[in-house]
Amino acid sequence: MPEDFPAVKASLVDGDHSYPVELRLSGHFQPIDGRFHWGGRMSAGPEVVALLRSGRRDVLLAGAADRPPVPARLAELDPWGNIRVTGVGPPPFDLPGGDP
């Protein structure tokens, strides 16, 4: 069963540029591949929407200040202007109870 996490402020990092975003994510441990899978929606400004529309998919997300940025993939823009984002491995936020 996926765990839902509260909305968190984060930064999307693309090369030398950083953009503020808000993440609403959930995640779960996948026993088949032994990794933590996370994903959800991201609220972002027009610069991030432009990245997605230009074909940019692979980015970094920096969440908690004490964690390094993690790889993420931009998937699609929903009708409300949010961006679907996914990742595998440690998420860009602290998990209740520790790391996956």
C-alpha cells in the first residue's frame, strides 16, 4: 500500500538552473525489484512547464536541506497545470521512520 506524504517545498534542478516547486508524493517499497518507488504531482511555475513541453524529462529534485538532490522524471502535464513526476530510490524528502 502506498504511503502518502504531506506537500513539501522543493527545488527542481536542471543544469545550472533551480526552480521552486511543491511536491505531493506517495511511495512504496517494491519487493519485486527491491527498490523504493515514489511519484505524484508537482506544482511549478511556467519555466518548469516549458521544460516539460520542450521534451526535458530527466531532472533532479532537491527537497530536505540535509539530503542530496535525487534523480526524477517528468511525465506529463495534467489539465490543472500540475506535472506528474516519478522516481526510484530515495525520495527528495525525509520518510517517517527513516530511509527506504
